[in-house]
Amino acid sequence: MTTVQITLSDQLAQEAQRAGLLAPESIERMLREQLRAERIERLKAARQKLAAEPIEPMTAEEIQAEIEAYRTEQRRAAGS
């Protein structure tokens, strides 16, 4: 578990406290929601880029070569 300390103006801290927004559960929920929204935005941007600049489909042989290269690299990294 990590402890985070933030600095807020007194007025904002009081309002947030009254609204229950400074409770750990509330902060966790807000952070998770924001992270999810940012992931969705990155996905949308990637989809738009891919739609604007489509990549050529790979052949079955190219896919197999990529799989084999990945497996070789994983074995090498594992010391096998």
C-alpha cells in the first residue's frame, strides 16, 4: 500500500472533505475512473491512426515467423 500526500487550498480541501471526496475509497474510485478514461482515449487515438494509415495484412508465413522469433527471444531471455 502506498501513502500519497497532496497539497490543496484550505477551501478546496474543506469542500472535498464535506463532499466525502477525500475518503480513500473515493480517491481510489476517482483515480480508477480517470485511468480508464485515459486508456479509452489512447485506444481511440490508436484506432483513428490505424484507420488513417492502415497496415498491410501479414501472410500466414510472416505471422509464423514472428511467433517463432518471439518464442526464440523468450527462450533466450529465460536462459534456455
